[in-house]
Amino acid sequence: MRANASLRNCLLLIIIVLGTFSVFVWKPAYLGFCSGNTIVVPDDYTFISWAVGNAADGDTVLVKSGVYNESEIFVDKSVTIIGEDMDDTVIDGGGTSQSILQITADNVVVENLTLRNTDVSSAAPAIRLSDAVNSTITKNVLKNLGHGVELMRSNFSSISKNVIYNATEGIRIRDNSCNNTIIGNTIENSSIGMQIADLSSQYNSIYHNNFVDNLNKIPPFTSPNYFDNGYPSGGNYWSDNPEVDDLCSGAYQNETGSDGILDNGYPYLSSDRYPFSYPLSEVEVTAGGSVWSLQISTNSTLTDHFLNESAKSINFTIQSDTPSNGSFRIHVPRGLLRCDSLSEWKVLATFLDGTTAELSYWSDDDSENTYLCFTYSQTDISQIQIKGTILVNEFSANILIVIFVLATATVIVHRKIVKRGKAKSFKIF
């Protein structure tokens, strides 16, 4: 009996290790449980508003590709509204003077849609969050609008990875909306990129966004809101930034080496201390069962990228028709690819004639990412290879080895216990 109990204890230890492995290594791209039903538009309901009206908390409304002429869709339940294809799944407001999506519930997700055409003269938003908490607006295209996204008395929500253009105001925050995150959006060709309309809207984090060719400079803000994520993570890209020098690095921009961040901040908004020299973009690679996002700030055109697992490298194909020097800054998640020391990274350039050379680079890191920045002659280089030493799959393999060793040890110990009849003197727990 004692031998069986000891075996069970050993097996329990293996299960614990395996469970830890599955949570931290075999992490899927999206964590969480799908607790509700899926309603398909137009299969189940002709209109999105009908689908939302008949949904329950936790349901998903999947909108198939097509153009839906709807507005004033009231979302008063905790649902996910997701488009089949961002470019081809369109909700057209038809010049409405009201919002297209009016969100009043908590924990709402809106993803992968194109929303267009509200009444510009009435500043009607594509999406209005009103008294909402913990909602997510991500990976949408919003165009030809009064406001792109408006937050009104809404807190702890995320506005990320959206493209907003041709709007009166790209994002408007008002009426005591606090602790929201505005990350990774591009706001372009609008009258005002962003407006925080009152002093009671505070502690919002706004960084890694592109503000491009907006008519008016962003209004000054006196309430505590944060337009950078500290150093070395950085702030935002501003196309109207008159600063052009990028010779220094460090939290005080007084160290030698270009880091892809402008040395003198953003003069029109002192709360962005670390504006990027060039626009930000994001690419994704898959490894270790997860999708990993890498942020890049560069003046080169990226035409292709891939992860080479055997070489432990991320490769980029670049293209430029201008003779200017290229600048390339990348944020590499440490969970994907890393080195024990910053000096172990390698940046290799492949030239048009097929030869290769190693480039010098600036580097820094924090708990989440490694940051690399380097320069090159754009017209001479066709490919860039960024090499680390530890890939996520290697970590997975090491865990598997540990599990195998534990399992083998369990069998050996159990056999010895049975053979020698010493079960009562052996106890793990």
C-alpha cells in the first residue's frame, strides 16, 4: 500500500510539472474560456443589431464579410463582436448623426471590422463607450467619421491596433474616463489626432501610436496622462515633430549611440519624452504554440519577414528607392528569442551582391523585451537577419527533458521500493 502511495505521489509531482509546462510554454495565442454561444450574421440574424439584441452575456457575434448599412447599434451586454475579415466586413453608418456602435456594457470586445461614414458635422463617433469598463476595441479600420472612438465615463478599457483616418478627432476621451490604454493605433489625416476633453479624465496610458498628417497639433493636456511607456519602451511617433537628430540614447538621452528615439522629446507635448524617429509597425511570428508580436520603427519598407527556428533568427526583406541611410529599431519579446547577454546578439546584413556583413547595434532590455537599433545604407541591403541564442522552443524542449527524467526516476524508485520491501521507509510528502 505504501509503495502504491509513493508511486501516486511521484506521479502527482509529474502532473504538477506538466501542468506548469502547459500553462507557461504551450500558451495559446488567446487565453481564456469561450463560455457563450456563437451567433452568425447574416445566417442567424440579418442585422448585427438583431444579433446583439438576441445575444446573452458571454456570446460571440460573428459577422461574415459584407456591407451592413446600420447605425445606432446598442451593445448593452458583455459580448464579442468580431468580423470575418477586417477589410471586407463593413458597417456603414450612412452619414448618421449618432454612433454606429453605442457600448454601455462592461467586458465588450469589438474586433476585425471596418466602420465608416458618420456625420462629421455632428462629431458622431464610430464607436462610443459610455459608462463601460474593461472593454476592448482592437484591430479595426475606422474612416470618414466625426470621432473614431469616444470614451465617455469609461474606465480600464483598451483601444489598440486600430487604423483611424479622415476623422474630426481620431480618439476623444471625456467625462472622467480614467485608466484606459491607447496602444498601437495609427491616427491619420484627421483634424485632431486625439483629444482629452476635461481635467477629470486622468491616468490614461497612450503610447506606441502613430499620429500621421493630422491637421492640428495635439492639444496640450494638464491632467495626469501618460504619453510614453518609459525608457527604453518609448512613446509615440509624430509626423509633425520638427526634431531630426537621433544621436544619443539612455533615459536622459545623454549616452552615446542612436536608439531610434528622438533626443529632445516632442516639443508640442512634454509628456511624450521618448518619441520615435520613424513610424511604428507590427509583425507577427508563430513559435512555441503562440503568436508573438514584434514592434518595428523604421524608414525602410519591409516586404517580407519570417522566423528561422534552426538559426534562431528573425529575417526581414527590405526595399528602398531612396539613397538615405536606413534606421531600424525592433522590440523582440524575451519569451520568443533572447540572449543571456546583450552583447551576444548578432545583426547580419545581406547586400545586393549576395555578400553579408555584421552590423553594429545599440541594445537595451527590460523584463518583457529586448530593444535593438542599427543603421545601414538602404540601397545596398536586401535582407536583415537578427540572431539570438535562446529560442522559445528550446525552453519547451528542456521542460520535456525534465518531465522525462522525473518519469524515469519514478519508475526506478518504485521498482526498488517493491523489490526491497522498504515502502514504509520511503515517503516523498
